Amino acid sequence: MKLRYALCLLMPWSVAHGEPRYTQHDFGGVGLLQTPTARMAPAGEVSINANRTDPYSRYSFSLQPFDWLETSFRYTSVSNRRYGPESLSGDQSYKDKAVDAKLRLLKESHWLPEVAVGARDVGGTGLFSSEYFVGNKRFGDFDMSLGIAWGYIGNRGDFDNPLGWIDDKYDERPAAEGTGDVNTNGWFRGSPALFGGVLWQTPWDRLSVKLEYEGNNYENEPQDNNQKQDSPVNLGFVFKAGDSVDLHAAWERGNTAMFGITLHTNFATRSAPPKTYDPPAEKLPASAPNVNADQVDWAGVSQRLRNNAGYKVERIARKDSEIIVYGEQTRYLYPPKAVGRTARILDNSVSDDIQWFTVVDKRYDMPVAETSLPRKTFREVVQHDRPLADLRRATEQNWPLPHQEEVLFEQKPDPFTYGLGLGYKQNVGGPDGFLLYQFTADLSAEYRFTPDTWWSGMLSGNLLNNFDKFKYDAPSGLPRVRTDIRQYVTTSDVTMPSFQLNKVKRLDEDLYGMVYGGYLESMYAGVGGEMLYRPLNERWALGADLNFVRQRDFDQGFGLRDYDVITGNITGYLKTDFQDVLAAVSVGRYLARDWGTTIDLSREFSNGVRFGGWVTLTTASKEEYGEGSFDKGIYISIPFDELMSSSTMRRANLAWAPLTRDGGARLGRSYSLYTLTDGRNVDMFDGSFSKIVE
């Protein structure tokens, strides 16, 4: 039987013929139609995919944290199978959850192909589970792929498993258990099949063509849902409708049409929108003002620092030939940008006898970092008389220590602040409906009794939801610390997610402490404390928190329920040299009184976008935990600064977990010392240093 080779071509963000661009396959991830290829999207790529090939509708989310690792998370709706009994889920179709991963083993060279190994449905129910090796080679506008697969992709079973020579257990593939566990027992077992294909970039830049030979014969579909296959050859097209939109169409199995859409972008390389709503940075004067420091209108300087550099100024002081600004940043995500704008304002305000400008960044009165710029070097760099590298070498970052200084200006900021925004909650993939959602209007407020002691709270009002369908409570062998979520989101249209008192303190040069109490999150109220040791300009930190909490009433008012628990963790943070991965490892006690460990791995790009995932293993048994066996999930954190035309420090934090269960459940605190001291993130400062001249 003659095989045609295959892969995925793709075009660049701005259409340019001859530059490859990699598209998604039906299941999510770079590939052809039903089959993956060895190609990877660039690091930082994010895509959302939806397609329909009867009887399957697939919705996937793909992340490329590194150029050698691809992850995809998928829901499959099976239209001709019901989720469960009509009394439970009505006529809702069956939903399958899955996690896929692909790892590059070899990068393409002049003679050698690109080679990858991957697993489909590695962290889901296993209904579509498959493992494969695949290679790719490009010849001009043609990209060829050829692979071998076990499980779903290779269900045709072309030949006996060569691994059977090692152990005869590899000759048979066990049935999927459907638990959501990572079950390696069935990997690379059973008879494999070959697959492959070719992707052709047509002379029309917007159009590419895919031809593949798949290894599945559809005679062993999950849930006895076998499909007729008239041909193992599939033909498809990808049309680039826009820089971030791909439209897909194909004829598969020789008898079935496929239509799909992919929305994609790259958060590592995309350009943020121009900040047209930011005030322009002040221009440097031809010469410094001829005024003494005690003649400057420091109240006016403070207002300019607030409006133009984003600092709520606490005080301004002088030490010899240095002006020191103490304040809290409220607008600019990138510290160098705020420091550079501060230097411009000070340069416009003081005479030549001042040689250094220093900014002491504070959070709730905690000194976090002290940054000092040499005035002369800064001016020369802004005027393009010296390279930026000279300024970086001359810029000092030090521990914020008390100074013998002359206070020039001091003020107490407005203690009360508030904001109104939209909120969104969802429950995905349950028996009551594929997507249950709620949009809310959220009013948040804060009152500072002293600079380091404050009250914060939020009121949330329902605007739109379909939670009336939410009727199913998942079974649990543990105290119901999270699986009562249905009652919490359906009992009241007006809720109080948080209402708490907080106090923080810098206890030593690198040691911080915090205590808090009140209604800490939507499900728990109580008291707690945290300590964090985070050395300046180091890539590690060590923290611990301890909390006594009690469950709140379902209406999220002031009432409490009977269940209480002591919970807390010791957490180590390490920014590794391996691709700048941040590893956070926590050991402690969880809300269901189980003990265990959470491993959280994430990668932050220079623009602040962060991809991450976590796994929690505890003393709760698989039987107690229920479907899924243990807690796991992924998240993406995107600065709004990357999306908006005005600067902001706010973030969009999106987390995805296959299931909500009680094992490994953590308290959702509003504040953490690691986040509050993020000004000590030396990688963020270095990675965005060029913004100091903006």
C-alpha cells in the first residue's frame, strides 16, 4: 500500500509566501486533519479551535509554552450518544474531556527530519487515547509527514507490535478506564498502524491544501459508535481569513464533511496596541532648571508623577546629590517604564546639582525595591548619544533601607478607592450542560486605615446566567469543600465574594509578613497569616501560610456553616535556568483535611504573559477523590497591558481544570506576598528595560 507523506504548513502573521505557518488538526495541536505532525508552533502560541465531523464536535485550546512542547486541552461532544439518563442530563449529548501533549525529539536539519513523540488523551477519560512517533521533512512548498501510532490514531492495526518482542503484554491494549487518570499502563500497547500525509502551500498565500492517509479504520470507536469509512485518505483545505483566523474544510473517511475555525495569536511575539490613551512622556529640557530643591513646587511634581508616571507619591526626599521618590505604582506593568518617566519629570524640575534619581517602590507601605538612575547617563541615552546597555550597567537596584535624608514633600493619599467591572464564572462539561455561565457586575472597594492596614471587599450582582440548568452535585468521598459549587452559584443573585481586613509588614531586608481575617473567598471565611523570605535580585523565595477557616453559607452573605479546618502550606519558589521556568512546590494541608504536595510549573515571557499548569497529589485515595483521581489543571495569565490602548497593571487570569473535586482543594486568598513583592522580579526588570526610554 502506497503512503503519501504529510504535515502542516502555515503562513506567517503577515501573509508572505514561502514562510511556513503551522495550522491545527481536528483534535487540536499542529497537524493535518485527523493526524498530528512533528511540527510545532512558535513558543508563546495560543489557539482556540472548533470543528465538526459527524458525529463529533471538538472544541480545543492549544498552548505552546516552549518551541519543543505542545499541549492541548479538548472537549468532544458526541451527538449520537447521551451524557447519561434523561432524568440526570435530559437530551444533552455525551461530553469527553482530554489532555494531549507532544514533545519534539529532533529538529529538522538539511538531511534529518523533524521528529516528535506524542500522546493523545493522556489526562482525560482515555476514550480517544493514542501514542505516536512522527517525522516531518520539507521540500519547497511541500511538507511531508510519516508516523506510527498505537491506540485510536492507529486502530487499523497494520502489523504486530514490535514491542511485543520485549514483553508480550504489549501485544494487547487494555480498554480505557474512563477515570480521567493519567494511566500509563496502556501506552504503546496493541497493534500499531502507519499514518502520514503532505501539506502543500499553494501559490495563493492564503490557501494551503492537506492530504493525509490515516491509521484509524473507525471499526473500534468509543462507546461502540463505529463509523463507516469509504477511504482512509482525507483531503482538506485551510484558508487564512485574517492574521488570527483560519477556516478549515475537509472530506474525511471518504463520506463525511468537516468544517472548522481556529482563532490564534502569539503572546511572545505579538505587539501590544499603541498606548494612545496614555499621557505622552515629558520631554527632557535643553538645560536643567536653575532652582534649588527647596524652591521646587513638590506638590505639583507629585501630581505629575501620579498622572504621568503612575506613582501615588508618599514622600519626596533629598540625600546629598540624590532625589528619592517613595510611592506605589498604580498604572505601569513594566517597572523600567515607570522609573524612566519619573526620571524625566525630576529632570524637568531640579537643578544640575542633583546627579541621581531614585525610586523606592512600595506596596501597602512595604518597601519592595529601590532603583537608582544616574541623571547624566539617562539624558544621554534618551538623546541617543549613548547605548541603552550603558544605562543598564549604571542603574542600581538595592535593598530599600532607611536613609539620612531631608524630606522635601510628604502627603497622605486618599484612603478610599473603588472600581466597577464585569465578572464571569463558568462550569464546563458537566451533565447539566456543556457550558454553564454567569456574567456579573462587580463593585470592589478598599479603605486604608494606615498605609499598611486596609479593608477590601466586593459585591457581585447577577446580570445573565444559565445556572438554572445546574442541578447535579458530583459524588464525593471527602468533606464537600468544593463540590457544593452548585449551591454557591445558584442560591443568590447578589453575593459578597470577599470582605476582609489585611495588614502587611516588612520584617527585615528580605522578610515580609501579612495577617488577614474576614470573608476570604466565596466559600470560606476565617483568619490567617503568611510570611515570605524573598532576597532582592535572587531567583528563589520561601514562604509559609497558615489559616483557620469555616465554610460560608451558600448565599455568600455573613452566615457560616458548621465545617471548619486548619489549612496551610510551605512553598518554595525557584526561577530555573531551564527556559526560565518558575517552579513553585507547596507542601501542606488542604481544605478537605488531606495532606499533600502541589507542583506548579510556569513560564513567563518578557511581556509578562505566563503559561502554567499544576498537579496536586494528596493522601486522599483515588476512590475518595472520585473521577479524575487527583487535582490538575492549566492556566494562562495575560496582562491587560497586552490587549489595551492604555497602560494598566491588571491581569486576566484564566484557569482550566478538567473537574471540580474536593481532594487537593486550596484556599483562594485575595492577596499573596509573592505577588505583592513582584517588584523584586529581576527577570521582568531586565526583560523590559528598553521601556525606560518610552
